[in-house]
Amino acid sequence: MHCSSASSSPAFFASRKLSRDCSKGRIYLISPKFVKFGGFVGKERIGLPMNCSASSSNQAIEASNEIVQRQIGEDKDAVLIVDHGSRREESNLMLNDFVKMFEARTSYQIVEPAHMELAEPTIKDAFRNCVQRGATRVIVSPFFLFPGRHWHKDIPALVAEACKEHTGVSYVITAPLGLHELLVDVMSDRIKQCVSHVAGVADECDVCAGTGRCRLYP
């Protein structure tokens, strides 16, 4: 088989639905089967014997996640986290720190950083590292806030070029961070930290540390 992109296939994301049948006290998980490099070949209707309650829904969702993970877990996945790249070494090293955090807090065994331009490792180099570490599918996750030109054109072109050298490897390019609700929490936390530092009751955050920029300007 040849290198294949799954970025436009809904199968990779394996969307699933919960169907309640409260009269029978069951929740059904409707889960599309995932097939490698393809679409859905059918749907599983799995009955979960539980009460129709909020906690039951959570249990069903957890079961859903486990089933989906089994369906997409045939290949050894790698995550390639891509930022823009900077001439400032400190900024590039920060991506390395984020990759370590991501790897520590998730179940992915292969996680690599990459810079779109201006710094190394490049996307091509990082993609190769993923394959050398045993990956047969590379999940490219842009460390960008909004879906601009880099997400629409530059990163897909660079990843496609990198993949040409690796027969039997597929890839998917995920959405950027975008309008995710958790980003509100991140921003709120940053604001609280910096305002607390300005008030003299907290240290600088890791981003501001040593820069002297986190201060009250006249």
C-alpha cells in the first residue's frame, strides 16, 4: 500500500451516537466501524444495561471511547505536533516542553515536535522520526489557534511531501485549536496568573519568567 491521507475521511474521527430507550432501561451505543484507509463498513448497535441517567450517559460515553479506540487502534499511531517555527530558540524549545507534557498526559507512545519553517526539526524530519519509531499512521496536529493558510495549504503540502518517502504509512491532519471551550479556561488562568504577579502575590508564569514583560505599564 502507499502513503495515504485520512484527513478528509470522517471514519478517522469515528463519530458515535447514543440512543436512549428509557422504557427498557438501556442505552444503546451506535458506533460506526472503522476500516483502515476507508469509510464505514457498517454500524454496531451495542446495548449497555444501565439506567437512563447522567452517570449512565457518562458510562456509555466511556464505553464508546473504548470501542472507538479499539477500532482505530489497529495501527501504531504517532502524534506530530507542528508549530510555525521561530528564529527565537526559546520559542522553539517551548514546543519541546509542550510535547513532553502531551506525551505524559496521554496514551500516545510516539509524539514528535516539528516546525513548519525557520527551525528544526522540520515536518519531513519529524515524520521520518515517527516512522522510525514504529508508526504506521501519523496524526499531524497543528499547534495553531485558527485555520489560516498554514492549515489549509502549507502544512498539508509539507506533510504530503514527507509521506512520499514512507510506503505503507498513512496520516491525518487534525483541526487547529480553534474555538475550543477549554481555551477559555487557559486564557482565564493566564490572566489570573499575570494580574496576581503584577499585584505582587504570585511569581511569573513560565512564559513570562525572566522577560520582565509581566508588569503594569503607566
